[in-house]
Amino acid sequence: HKTRPNSCCTANTTQKEIKMTHPQLEAALAKADAFIAKYPTVCQYEKLKELETKTGYSKVYFFLLIVLSLGGLTYAVGGLKLVSDLISFVYPAYASFKAIDSGMPGDDTQWLTYWILFGGMSIIENTLPIVTEWIPLYFPIKLAFFVWLYHPHFLGAGLVYTKFLRPVLAPYIDSLKKNPQSPAVSVSNLEGEADKKDM
């Protein structure tokens, strides 16, 4: 009569084997976990942690399941256009709000340029819908372009401004600055005027 191995021991052995045979998987899970922990409110880190404790599975798996489910639902509702629009909008909007309070001029250049390009692309898509049909894989290409524009590793929007937009637009902007008819309006000026009215 053979004794059956303890299920707990078997599970632990399996987990050890996975850790030994898949170090790249463990590294990927650790990186994903660190990313989720970086944005605890948005990613609902504490709830994912509870699921991990109850089930014994990594919180990263639950996070990926939620993301894939939401992505699938979004795709079912609006197709690739809606998916690309949301990915191109949500993080840049968050980063833009952070940049308002950062006080760093580089942030302003990055995100103002990004939103100009985003708005320009939206106008082209709405006025010339044939463009989206004529260019093969338009939405995946658009998505890759916008991720390149806003990803912290690349910050492509700032590059587009310094290499392309600024050399073309600088002469026109300088001429507007020299024009006495053009009022210099800034947020600080507007806030100062509002304070004067309150007094």
C-alpha cells in the first residue's frame, strides 16, 4: 500500500520547481509587482494583495486578468480606435496634471507638444476618415507613435518640438512677441488679476 504525498508538500515542490526553471518569469513578475506598487490607488494594490493572500497566486496574474478583460471589453465596444484613443489619453492626462505643479519647464514643453499632436491627429481622423482606411495597420501604428511620444524612456514629444516644430515655428512666435498688440497672458497674470478682484 503506497502512501499519497501530502498535497501541501506537492504544491510547495511545484512552486520551487517553477522558481528554479523559470527565473525570467520570476523577474518579470517582480518588475510587474513593482509597477503595480508604484501606483497603488489606480491599480488597487491592497485588494490585489488580499486576492494573492487568499488564493496563493501572484497579484500580477489578477492585475493582468483585469487589464485584459477591460481591454477586451473596450475593443468589443469601440474597436482599435477606442483602444488607441484611451491608451493615448489616460496616462498623458495624468502626467499633464502632475506637470502643472512640478514647476519644471521641460514638462510643459513635453506635454503641451503632446497635446498639440494629439489634437492634430484627432482633427485629421475626424475630417479625413479615409486616412484610417487607406493606411494599413493605421491604429497600431498610431498607438506605437503616441506611446513613443509620452513614454518616460523616450519622451518623443519633446524631441519632436526641439527638432521639428521649434525650428519651423520659432520665427513666427518671435514676430508675435515683438508685436505690441499681442498681450502676454500667463496663468500667474490671471491669478494676480483674480486676487485683485477679490480684494
